[in-house]
Amino acid sequence: MQHVEHLIAGDWIAGRDPFTVVSPYDDTPVTTAPAAAPHEVAAAVTAARAAQPGWAATAPATRCEALRAAATALETGTDTLAGTMSAEMGKPVTEAAASIAAGVATLRQYAELGQLHGGRTLAGDPTALDFMLRQPRGVVAAITPWNDPVAVACGLLGAALVTGNAVLYKPSERTPATGWLLTRTLAPHLPPSVLSMLSGAGPTGAALAESAVDVVAHVGSTATGRWIAAAAARTGAKTLLENGGSDPLIVDRDVDPAWAATHAALGAFANAGQVCVSVERIYVHEAVADGFLAALAKEAAGYGIGPLVDVRHRAAVHAHVADALTAGAVAVAGGVIPDGPGAYYPPTVLANCTDDMRVVEAETFGPVAPVVTVASFDEALRRASRSPYGLAATVLTASMTNAQRAAWALDVGTVKINAVFGGAPGGAAHPRRGSGQGFGYGPELLDEMTAAKVVHLEEPPQGW
Ligand code: NAD
């Protein structure tokens, strides 16, 4: 059992109002964690505000060196952290270790990019000097989810810290010990109060979002993101929102249905469907629909996944499935809550789905593949784009024409052709509509964490 503490003003503090996280494998308690009250949030903001100018005045190369050292410490501590992450949110330990490795790589990437991040010189009057520089925004609140807790936090923290901001980090209440261990690993490499950690649930996050910070960076659900945007509109803080998705997968008439099913299964069932860019709905051409459904049902039956994060989330996932079944969908795999302890839910494939079902329209965030049959590729493109979300989309097709049309037509930030996951390093996209705003990752996140200033510098008059 782990006992989480806050890190406020450079001190580890036991805190109050503890809550307990139970194992998604067997319901046993794994973590107790305190919930930071508004006065504790305010104390952390004040300390961060005081520490930030010194950090901003530190040479970028020194800040980069600190981040590099923190990355090495994180790599060294992978086994313990992976065990804790797995115990809190159900990701198998090997997958947890891989996601920590991704976090280490992200910290190292920002440690290199940080020292190259600057402004540009302007073509002004030759007797003057005109240039743009980038300055840290100040104090950044980083509010993160549980589904990939270390990799997501490393992105926001790495980019904010390397550019000279102080960070107030609030990990998810579902993975508090993971966030606490991550902070214990990173903070010793930074000056006191440059990184603080506040444990707690929604009310702690809300207090942070309403406080006098300069940026609120939130990765999490759309509902929370909208609440934060409204709070920040009142304080004047900049918001950076990476929120929910309902990513479509389009299966064209000219692909091998068995091959398409392997991609669909990976997209819908990886991390038990708890990935922001999980496949949430599938539009399959009627020419290959039967073969595809049969192959996907087979994939689902053999697909090994861990439990969902907790039974509360499982109930929400199952409610979407149950609604769809009532409205005429047919479960060709899964769809039933298993007996026994933990928060397990089987890989589920639903046939005969329609766009108005919640399982198609909303984000289910579970191992569920709702399949809609369409008569043409055009119809698939149209229905795929009609969504309150605009995160990413995948198209499986043998036609270069259809691939290029889809790349233009799909109203989302990321389009993947013939692979559900993957992409070159350094790619970054703007999420659209309910999926958020701003660059949440990639080199452009360094721009988000800094403000541009333009300087015009003339010589003083001669002869004084
Ligand atoms: P969530 O929004 O419920 O929680 C995320 C964080 O926000 C937690 O730390 C939580 O305590 C905090 N929070 C809750 N209410 C708050 C409030 N009123 N003010 C401030 N903070 C508050 O999301 P979740 O359930 O933890 O995560 C799952 C969601 O995250 C899914 O929708 C998923 O798609 C999304 N996600 C998106 C991305 C992306 O890059 N777009 C990546 C990972 C997860």
C-alpha cells in the first residue's frame, strides 16, 4: 500500500481528506492519497510564483541538463513505477514499462529541443536591431488523466519546465501514487518549488484551474476541458486542452477483411480501449462487411487485455453497450460483464450499429468496437466527420485516390492510412471541436509554453 503526499513549497506534506484507490485486478486497496484543499493549492501557487523567475533566468542549457538527469532517473526507476501504474490502473506491467520508456524519450526530446528553441531576427532598418524572443509564460498547471499517466505528464512537464516555467502538477485521482512517484523522481533535479504536486480529484483540479496561474494544460475528458476553459476565461489564463475523441475507422471495399480486422482489433482493444485515439466506431463497406465482422469477432475472442481502470468506468462502458443492444445492435463478441472480482470487461464487437447510438456518437473509452455498415466510401467519409469530436481517424483502403480524398475530407487533427497507430516523431496536430485546442505535444508544445515578444532596438543619439 502506498501513501501519497503533496509536494508544496518544496516540502512533502501528508495532507488531509484521504481517499483510497483499489486494485482493478482484485479490488484490494493499493493507495491512499490526500485531497488538496483550496488553501493548499494557493500556497503551492504562491511558492511556484516566487521560484519561477530564478528558473527562467537559468541558462537554457542548464535547464536542459536538469531534464536530462531527470529522464535518466526515471529510466532507472522504471520497474517500481511500472508496478505502481499497473496496480492502480490495470495496464499490464510490460505495457506500463513501455509507456514509461515513452515518457523518458519525451523528456530527452525536450531536453534537446529546449536549447534550440528561440525566436527570429527581423528584416528591419539596418541601423536598428529587430528580433523576436520567446519567454516562459510563468506558472503552468498540468492536470492529467490516468490512462497513460507517465507519458502524458512527461510531455507537459518536460515542455513547460525546459522553457523556464514553474509547474503545478495534478495527477489523476485514479493514479495518485504513479504521479507521486514520478514527482519524487523528477523534483530532486530541479530547484525547490519549480515543480509541485497536488494530489486530489476534480475539486482540487478545479481550485487549480481557478487560481492565479498563467497556463492551464489539461489532458482529459471533454466535459472537464470545457469546465476549465470557462474557469480560465475568468482568470485570463491560457488553456491548452487535449480532450476526448470518438475516432472513426473506415474499411474500404478493396481491402482484405481479415487484415482489416487485425487493425480494428488493435485500435479498439489496445489498453482495453482506454487510449484517446482508440478506434471508437467502424464504418465498413457493405461489400466486405460480413467477412470483416466474422474476422473481428474471432480477433476479439482471442484478444488478451487487462481490466478497465475501475468498476465505475466499467459501468459507464457497459451502459453504452447495453443501450446499443436495446436499440437493435447485436453483440457478435463480448458485451457481458464477467463474474468475479476486479473491473474486467471482454473485448466486444457490436454489429448493426447506427450513428444515433451513444456507443457510436460519444466516447466509450472501453474495449468496444461498434460496427456500422455503409453503401459507399463517400457515405463513410460523410458519417465519420459528423461528430462532436475531431481528434483522429483511420482509413484502410487499397485506393490511393480514396486515401488522398480521406486525408483532405476528414475533419480531424490526425489522419492515418492503413495503420491504426504510428506516425513519425515530431508530428503534432490541432485537435478539433470537443477534442480540444492547441498543440499538446511535439516541438510546437514549446511554443505553447512560451510567449513571443518582439523587440525593436535603436542606438541612442550620438554626442550625449
Ligand atoms: P478527466 O477530465 O475526468 O480527468 C482528467 C484530470 O482532470 C484529472 O486529474 C481530474 O482530477 C481533473 N479534473 C476533473 N474535474 C476537474 C475540474 N472541474 N477542474 C479541473 N480539473 C478537473 O479525464 P479522465 O477520465 O481522467 O481521462 C480520460 C479522458 O482523457 C478521455 O476522454 C480521453 O480521451 C482523454 N485523453 C485525451 C488525450 C489526448 O491527447 N487528447 C490523451 C489521454 C486521455
